Amino acid sequence: MSNQEKKEKISIRRMISNVFYVLGYAWQEDKSMVLVYILGTILERSAEAFTFTFVLKRIINLITERAAMLQVIYVLLFAVGCFVVQVICSLVADNYFESRIIRVTGNIQRNFIRKTRKLDLICYDHPEYFDDFVIAATQGEEMIKEAVSSVAKISGN
């Protein structure tokens, strides 16, 4: 069975279960990284939605009230300021996540290698086991990043 066929047979329920398993594993390794990134993403997206909704509503009100163009410009400058603050906060959260994920993935790789040393060498002769082993070893780090960022993005929406 090829990797493509395996990917096609994974159900949504199993995929969600896998994401939460990986998220739980990352949580065990570094709670603050997971918490800060998810909460930061939620706050960033909430502030972005609020700011753009507020600005759009305010501009519409100013135009319908036939207010001076200077007031519209002030509202737009306020929106730009809020946007700059949001981008800075997003960059800080992303850099914090990237700096912490290196340690987390290093610990996970060490645990993975420690567990594989305990296995009998006969397991490596089975192609199915070896394929799964290689996939887990090569994609583990990326899976952790994707699981945490996916949960953060979904929670933020």
C-alpha cells in the first residue's frame, strides 16, 4: 500500500484525533508555548475583526453624516495604527513560537530515538513498520508545528 493510498483512507475523525494527540504531546513538552501561541492567535484575529468592523462602520457613519474628510482620515490613521500593533504582536507570537518549537521538537526527536533503541531489530525487517518509522521520523517535527498552528488558527476564527 503506497503512502498516497494511506492518506486517502484517513477519516476526518481520525485526522482530528491525530491533531489533538500531537497537540497533547506538544502540551506535555512545553505548555507555555502552546498556550501563548493559541491565545495570541485568538486575540490577534479577534482584534483584527473588531478593528476592521469598527473602522468600516465608523467610515460609513461619517460619510452618511456628510462629515469632513479630515475625520475620515483620522479614522483611517487609527485603523493603520491598530493594524501596525496587530502585526507587531503577531510577529512576536510567531517568533516566540518558532524559538520554542526548536526545543520541543528536539525533545520529541530524542524521545523517539530513545524508544526506537529499545525495539528489537527484527522490527526493521518489516517494510510496513519501517515505512511508518521513516514517516514518523521525518515528519514528526512538521506535524507538531502544523497541529499547534492549525488549532490556533481554527480557534481564532
